[in-house]
Amino acid sequence: MLTLTLDPKARQPLYEQIYRKIRQEIAAGVLPPGTRLPSKRSLAAHLEVSVVTVEGAYSQLLAEGYLRSEPKRGFFVWMPEPDEIPHAPVPAAGPAISPASVERPETPVLYDFATNAVDTVHFPFATWAKLMREVLSQEDSALLASSPPQGVLELREAIVRYLYSFRGIRAKPEQIVVGAGSEYLTALLLQLLGHDGGWAVEDPGYRKAPLLFSHAGALVCPIPLDEHGLRVDALRWSGARVAHITPSHHFPLGTVMPVSRRQALLNWAMEKPGRYLIEDDYDSEFRFDGRPIPALQSLDTGERVIYLNTFAKSLAPSLRIGFMVLPPHLLERYQKEFLFYASTVPSFEQYTLARFLELDHFERHVRRMRTIYRQRRDALLAAAEAAGLTAWGTFSGTGSGLHLLFQASAGPSERALVEAAARTGVGVSPLSDYALTPPEPDAPPTLVMGYGPLDAGEMAPAMGRLAKAWSPLFRNG
């Protein structure tokens, strides 16, 4: 059993003390690769701390690659050395290799239900090209001048009007910071808010967020979710100072956070100075059932919410245009310390997008795409029922966004389902790929399926292939 000396009076939270001490033991060789660590419950009982505290420490070690988890076996130290990486053997002289031993190419993916792709066929190319010509003829020399660090004023003004009309957010143009995508803006926030203290992320959740935080030197705190979203009690236990959340449509579970949980998060942020919520509103435009959910930022009266969004889902990922809304007191510090950063989005694209928003082309495009995506969702669900998939599980998260979940009732593992689908040319993702901590032993196998890039007519053959691939697994399971 691990014996670790903890100091309840220290500034570091207990989970962080456990994480750092175990990491030191691994680095010193006291815990060599392959060592099995105590279960969360047994270590919690031994150290006289909560299970949530140990879970937070193990989660961070998993996220940084110090541990690996094996279902139903536990946690093991994993620190591969460079010379442990396998190298391709040198071919030796001898008889010809038999065809059966040759590694065959993987089955090409014919129907890819990826979550990082959208429909680009219906992008309004003609309208965009017309606006680009207008910008070239009317802005001329302004396009060659350096863009303001926060983005051109015309675009920031257009974003402010859009946010008020569609997300209920009251902001001023000077609060908007335009940047080349959410990753760049998040990197700015890491510098603005500081790396000290834990940075909480949803678990499961958007995988790039913990990578960005950990690479910048911040302590990542995976926080579990319930049916209402991120658990505030676990957030308090974690000792985190900043939380990255997707309240309007959780990725990938699809949960829409109710106002009671949103208020509880705002209360958490107001309890201590320096706490902030980063609201990632990545696909709020595509809600199919009911009215749009107001942004969490619109409820914030204490300047604790930083709103973050991009046009990657609503227009095209290649545009690389995102923006954030800074609370006034953070804006003041940003303008004092960070205006030396040059704008990362060309002026030409900013002026074009500004006109696209001002002339209501964006609103019309979103309405059109909402109809198209709803048809694709409906076609997928209908095809799944016709193919018999609903006899093996249920679909959820269908009310908004461009992906949904298929939760199997029993039988095969997530990995078996994914591999069987791949052999028939269908790409799906296991929910466990989005988690930083291992799932509970009794958790049902769940798959994440993005339908943004697929046409409605492709759903029936794709579901037919899945039914053929999975039938033996469920029959034998």
C-alpha cells in the first residue's frame, strides 16, 4: 500500500499532493513500470481522504501518461523508455513471404461518422465570393494595413449584434477578441488567467482542452458529469480555479445544462476571487427541438464567465475564425498586457465575414443548414430502426448538435463494435476515447456518431452495414 504524507493545511489541494507524490515515486523508479496501484477506494481509505480526491489524482496521472488503466484490473504505472519502442525488423534472406502473412490494407472508410467534420457542399460560395469582391473594391488599402490586435471593428460590431439577437449576450465591441480558432484563444486565456490552480475539464469531454492546458503547464482536473452536466460538488472537491464547460450542448454526451445547474456553477465561481468559467458554445446554432438555450454568459452578473465560440461548425473549419467575450475587468488587463499580439486572422476574411453577418447571410445559412442537418438526423434514426439497431440499444442526444450517441443495452465491448464497423467500411468512435478516466465496470458500451458530413441518402446503406457487422456480436453476446 502506498504511504504518502499529506498536509491538509497546505495550499495545494489533497488530490494535487497525491498526484505529485506518486509522480515523484514513478520518476525516481520507486514505482517501476507495470506496478499495480491500489484501487481508488482502498487508497482513499488508507490515506483517510475521499474517493473523489484519489480519483482526481489518478485522473491527472492518466492524462499525463504516467498511468494506464485496464478494465476490471485497475491502474498500472506506464513509463515506456525510448528503447522500448518497437522498431521494424531488418528483412533477412530466406524464402518468399507467403501471401497470408502479408499485412493487408485496412478497409477504406466509406461512411465516416466523425465528429470533427461538417457539410461544406452547401457553403454559400457564390455569396461569399460576391462579398469578397465588394471588400476588395471598397476597402482597398485597409486590407494591406495591420489589423487591430482584437480584430477589425466592423467584425466585432457584427458579432456583438449577433450575440445579442441569438444568444442573449449583452457585450460591447471592445470586449470581443477575434482569433484563429478556439485553440489560439484558449492559449491566450491560459496566459491571461495564469497557470496556477487547477483547470477543470468535463470528463468525458472535448479532448483538446486538457491537452492545451497540460502542455501549457496547468494542472488538469477531470470532473465527472451527471444527467444535468458537470458536477459542482466534484468541482469543489477538485480545488480547481478555472472550469472549461460546454453547457448548451455537452460534447460528446449531448446534455443541455438546466438553469439550476448553471446557477450553481455561477455560485461556485463567485465563492472565491480568481475563479472563472470558460463557456465553449461550439455548436449552439444547431438546436432542433424547442427554443435556443440562452448562453451561460447571459446569466453572469459577476464577470466570471468568458464566452468562447467559432464559426467552424456553422460555416467551415478552414475559415479559422473564432472569438471570445472578455468580462470588463479582464479586458482591462488584456489591453494593458497582451495587445502586443498581432491579429491572427487576415483582414480580408474579417471584413468579408463582417458583411456576411451584417447582411443576414449568416442567419439564412444557419436556418438552411439546420433544416439539412435535421433531415440527416431523422434519416439516420429511421434507417437505424429499419435495420434493427434499435433492438440492441438506444440513441440519445438527438435534440441539438451534429452528433448523437448509440448506447448498447448489453453484449459486446465498445472496441469490438468499433472494429466490426470498421471492417465493413463504417467509422464510429467509442465514448471512452473522450474520457480521461476509465469507465465504470458496469457502464454500457456507447458509441459517438457525427452525421454532419454525410448525406441523408447515405444513412440507410451505412446502418445496413452496421447491422450486418454487429449482428454476430449481439447474437453471441
